[in-house]
Amino acid sequence: MKKWIIFSIIMVAIIFLWQFISIYQTAMSPVKDEIEKGVAVAQKGAELQTVEEVAAYNGTNSYVIVQGMDSEKEELVVWVKESKEIVHTMKKKDGIPREEVLNYLQTDREPKEIISISLAMEKNTPLWEIKFKDSNDQYNLYYVKFENGEYFQRIIF
């Protein structure tokens, strides 16, 4: 009897895990499809030879941001809108590097924990998005312009 109970518990756990994985994959498939389509548009439209990094940004509009190299070995950043059109392309060297983004963080709240630094796009302006928690444990989204690090916007919640 004890073996049957243990066997039943293991089977229920396996079924539960299998269903969880299945639901997760189903929920994530549209996101993966959008990223794949965005990469294809960037490769074709900006003539990227290699893709080094891909990120999705969901703000006012959704974008797929593709970083890679063209045939002339120039590093490019391409912002592809959800409508599958390239809205902006820049040479990576014409923007501030990720490593220097925190130098442009000008806030009266001290960052307690940096959560992430990623590329973004709002109002047709290429941006860096800095997500952090401040000393009051408030979640902050701080945006600086990709080109020069100039302040763009801050959202606190």
C-alpha cells in the first residue's frame, strides 16, 4: 500500500511538471516568434551578417532590438517595430556603451540595487533603460538617450 501511495505522488508530480512546462512553452511561443521575425527583418533590412544580441522591449510600442555586425564589420543596433519595420539603425560606436550608462544616472534617489540595463525606444528616440530599486525599495525606470546619455524620463512605482 505504501508503495502505491509513493508511486501515485510521483506520477501526480510528473504530470503537474509536464503540464507546467507545456503551458509555459505555449505562453512564450508568440514572444519567440516576434523575436525571430524581428531578427529576420533586421538581418535583411540592415544587412546584418551576424547577430550578437537580441532583446524585446515593451513600452508605448513593442520593439525587437537587434545588435550585430554588417558586412563591413561595423557593429550596428537595429530597432524593429512590432509592425515588422526598421524604425532606427545606429552604429554602436555612436552611442554610449552599456558599461558607461550608470555614469549618466542622475537621480536624487540612490540606487540600492541595479536590476538591469537594456536598450529601449520611446517617441522614436533610442534609449538606455536602467531598472533599479532605490533606498526606499521603490522600483525605478530611468531612461537616458542612447546617443549622448542625456536624461529622457524617469518612472517610479
